[in-house]
Amino acid sequence: MPSILLKLLVGHLVGDFLLQGDRDAANKASFRVLARHVMVHAVILTLVLLTHSQWVLRDWLVIGGLLTSHAVIDAITVRWLKPGGRRIAIDQIAHLSAIVVAAQLIAPGVLSEAWEWMRLQLRDSRNWWTAGGLAMAVWVGAVVVGLLVKPYAERLKQRGGSAEGLEQAGRTIGKCERALIYLALITGNDAFIGFVVAAKALLRLPEARDERAQGASEYFLVGTLLSVVWAVVAGLATRAILGN
């Protein structure tokens, strides 16, 4: 990826997420809070440009325009849109669009370079195998594990027990668990799998000690083991295909 575009994107992520707390994000309707937020981005963008430019006036003007657009976008979204995912999505799309324009002005041809980089990634079969393996481990795994544990859940209900928790929480936990295991295998950090399994086991320890919840504990144990086995098989298969 072209360096200036990458630097601007990373700088934006640092300023908008790493260095911005929830309170500031919710109170940017205040001029003082918004000004402080823009100043943080000004420092970051100055550092970015110092590593890329030879003090060209045009580049500094572009950075000034990017900062102005950032302030305007934040002021509009925080006042006109309700808090939530929609506001975050619109806000970030607008910021990213401004960043792309700024990168093109600072380094003409950056968009064609970025497109070529994307084309290379899409033409690399290893990336497709990796993405396919992730989909198999996480989302296909959710369907398969759900079907495999369904008889145990029904039997547990017949015995008067309950395998219910927060709606969809179990599926989300399973997806995160399988994603971590898959990524650990793909990157060669196999030992991390033990940490994931141990962390989940510790969270389930109180239930396992409760004799009244023995059926539920066994149900969750079966689900966990099936989830882990599926993710490990998907990860090892993908790793073998990639030749890692």
C-alpha cells in the first residue's frame, strides 16, 4: 500500500480511537472538546507529514484542509445524527474519503498504486485460502457446532435444566473462540490455543463446581470441545494448503 495513504489511515485510527475516550466522542458538540480532538489530529498529521514531505507548502495546505474537513464532519455528525452504529459508519466513511483525497493531492498517482496493491492481494491465491479457512472455521463452524449440540440441549431441557444464556451470546463467544484459534494456527502461535481454552474454562469453573448445574456444565463443555476441534481442523488444513 502507498506509504502516505497508509500513514494517514494509521494516524486517523490513532487519533479517532486510541487517543479519543468515550466521553470526548459523546461530547464533541462542545466546541472545547471538538477543538481538543482536532488538535490531537493536528499533532499526528504533522508527524506524518514530517516523515514524508520536504516541507512543501502544498502538502501543508492539504493537511490543513484535511483537519478542517475532520472538524466539519465531526461537528455535523454529532449534531445531526443519533448516537449508534449508523452515525459511526457515516462519520468514518466521510473521514476515510477525505483521507483518500488528501493522499492523492500529496502524492498524485497514489490511488492507482493503491488499486494495484489491492489487485495483487486479490490475485494471490494464498489470501483466498486464508479467508476461506477463516469463514470455514468461524461461520460454518457456528452452524455445524450448533447442529451437533442441539440434541444435548434438548435432552438437558427434558431433564429440567437450561442451556440458555444471553441471546446469541454463546454463538458470538464461539465465533471469537474459533477465530482466535484459527489465527493462532495460521500465524504459527499454536501455544496461544491453550490460553484461549484455559480462559474459557476458568470462566465456566463456578458452574462446573455447582452440582445442580452439572448438566449445563457438560453441555457447555461439549460445545466448547466441538468448537475447538472444528477450529483446529480448519486451521491445520489451511496451514497445510498454504505450506506453512
